[in-house]
Amino acid sequence: MFDPTPFLKPLVWVVSIIFALNYGFSFSGNWQSIALYLNQSASAATDPIFNNSVSFYLFSLPVYELLNNWFLKLSIIILVAAVVYSILTFIAKDEAGRKTRYKALSIALALLAVTIAFGFLSKVNLRTSQFQFGRS
């Protein structure tokens, strides 16, 4: 029976540090968007089609897209990790381990689905807010 724990423990630490540095460096490149979001000012001008404030497009929307992309990447990484864990711990007759693997994969897939749905719905809501089809 193969036990991947001694192999996975140091590997998980190394991979976690690599991903943490990667995310840290990617967010450091977007510090201006975050600073503008935290110090935004209201704008009197509005978008004529969607009736949103111009400050929303300048300050809030870039940060929302940044966070959505970050959560999407994170959920994909979690799904890949759950699949790798399931493959490494696969034993044909292990009923309790099978349930644990199914739970891990189900949670990872649910997180990915929610992240994709949130990103899609926010874009659809942005495009269709205050807009009625068939209006001339």
C-alpha cells in the first residue's frame, strides 16, 4: 500500500511558497488599481447606456475583475490539487478514502463553478443593467 504523505508534505510546502510568491508579485503589479479603489472619489458623470457612474468604471471595475481572476486561478489550482491527491491516494478497496476523495473533488468543482458563475453574472449584470431589449 502506497502512502504519499512523506512525499507530499515537503512538496506541498514548496508549491505553496511558489504560489504565494507568484500571487504576491502579481498583486504588487496591480497596486495602483487597488490604491485607486481604496481612495476613489465620486463622479457626477454617468454612463449614458448603463447609467453607472464613471468612477465605477475607473476605480471599482478593475479591482472586481482582478479579484475575480484571482479567485478563478485559485479555484483551478485547488481543483488540480484535489485531482492529484485523489490519484495519489487511490486504493481500489478503500471505501472511506473514496468518500473523502469525492468530497474533496466535489468541493473543488463547486468552488470553480461558483467562481465562474459569479464572474459571468457580474459581466451580464453590468451589460444589461438599466437596459431594456426592444427599446428604440
